[in-house]
Amino acid sequence: MLYSSRVRLIHRTSGTQLANSARDFLAIEGLPVSELTQLLDHAQRLLPSAVGDEPANEVLRGRVVANIFFEDSTRTRVSFEVAARRLGADVVNLGASGSSASKGETLVDTARNIEAMGVDALVVRTSISGGAQLVAQAVDCPVINAGDGRHEHPTQALLDCLALRLRLGALQGARVAIVGDIANSRVARSATHALVRLGAHVVIVGPPALVPSGFAELCKGPGTITITHDLDAIIQEIDAIMMLRVQLERAAGTGIAPDYRAAYGLTVARMAKLRSGVPVLHPGPVNRGVEIDDAVADDTARSVILAQVSCGVAARMAVLVRALDR
Ligand code: NCD
């Protein structure tokens, strides 16, 4: 199977693409709810092996996963690597600096060259919105989107939903606030697609300049999307709150407004208004003292930030198995 797919690559003369879309993981948008639920259930079962409490079933032994990360990353890149290794796969890592991207080679050319070495799956992070899809159209092996520009970050949505589900029990009917720079956040887009699909009510909160006007129409039910610019107006009504970083690298203005923390930061005073048991999420990296206070990020009763990171390994294991196990 493996061998024949490589021979296919060598003999390909027409440029015809061999569809592999069922094993790609490019976006939550369009993912059937049954697949979303299956991935979450699988990730939840994998959690003990993801964090090393149990040995994992090394179903990907002998496979090679390439992490192509053309944007900086700490959690996502390491988490994909840990996930692949737990499953017995080998991992190679490529960044923009130190690769021929710095000489002008495109993402797609890079991906095609890595695939030609017989790699079994590509995990791609890029600043190009839609970049993972471009790669998927150009290669035969499965492609996993690890964050593409402002578009989607589908494995982050899986881990967010898993962390929420473990904390809240169920997502159906839960009111989840997503607060901050919505306009530039692939995390917000993917999380909203997933949560609405799973029946949660998403409350988008941020300054008018950082909330796209059409965001409430991003996707259709069974859950809902509402938008507000007033965090204090909804803080006592929510079941979970996800704080986001202002993404200055995506042209979110020249800086953070001096009154940003006062209006949209999860300060200690604001945290005190949350109902008991309401978890605080953040995808990281955290800008302490801006969108979230130190004492909130480190509050062991409220903050599930590190639990999200653990869930991330399990979610990525589930996605890698979906991509490669056969
Ligand atoms: C996020 C990302 O890169 O989109 N981080 C992550 O993957 N954990 C959010 C961010 O960079 O603020």
C-alpha cells in the first residue's frame, strides 16, 4: 500500500491528483458532526496515553510525519510531534528559517519535495489563509492543517471542545464566550464552527474593530452565534470563557489600545464575576497582563489552559490515526 503510493508518485506524469480528501484534516467547516464527535470521543479515549499515563498503541510505527511550520509555534508543533511519537511514528521538522523558504521556495514546492522523500503525512502551518488546502491539492499524502493564516486551526478546535467537554460534561446548550481579537483569529473561527455544530451558544466579544461584522453568519446551528462589545454585560451569564491574544503579527493595528485590558481583559475583578465552576480557556501564547491577568491564568480552580495543552496531544493523536491508520 505504502510502496504503491510512492510508485504512483514516481510514475505520475499527467499531474492528475489522487483524491485523499477523506484523510486530510483542513478545516472544521464542512466536517460532518458525526466525524467531529468520533474524533472527540477517540481523543478522549487516547488522553491517558497522550499524557504518558498509559502506553499508547503504536499503530503508526514505521510511518513518517513531517511538520512543516512556516510560522512560529510552541504548543502546536511540539504537540504534533509528541502525538506522532506516542503513536510510534517518526517525525521530521522543518521551519521557515533554516529551510529553502528563506531562498524564496514556495510552501507548495516545499511540501511536494518533502512528500517526494516518501513522507506519509504533512502537518502544515502557514501565514497563508487557505495554504493548507493549497498543499493538499498539490500532494497525494494526507495533509493536516496546523493553522493557516486567519482561516482555521481545526486541531485547536478539537482540543478546545475536548477540554470544555471534560469540564462541562456536555457542549449542547453551553454558553461559551470567545473574547478578544476575533478578526485575526483562526482559533475563534474553528472553535465557533465546532461549538455551533455541537449545539453550543457562542458569544463573540471584542472591540468593534476586531470583530468582523458578518461573524454571526459564520455558520448555521444547532447552536447560535451572538456578538457583543460589552464583556461585563455577559460575564455572569456564560458557562465558559476563552480569552484570545491580540494578533499584532496579523496587522491587528500598530499596537494594543491602552484601555484594552480595562475593557476586554480577564482581570481578577472580572473573574470574580464569573459563576462558580466556569472554566477559563486560552490557546496560548498568553500575553499576561493584557488579555488575562497573571492570577487568572494561574488560578488552578478556573484556568484550564494547561489541560487544553494535554488535550491537544490527544486530539492530534486522533487526527493522525484518522489520517494514517489503515
Ligand atoms: C494560536 C495560533 O497560532 O493560532 N496559538 C496556538 O496555536 N496555540 C493563537 C495565537 O497565536 O494567539
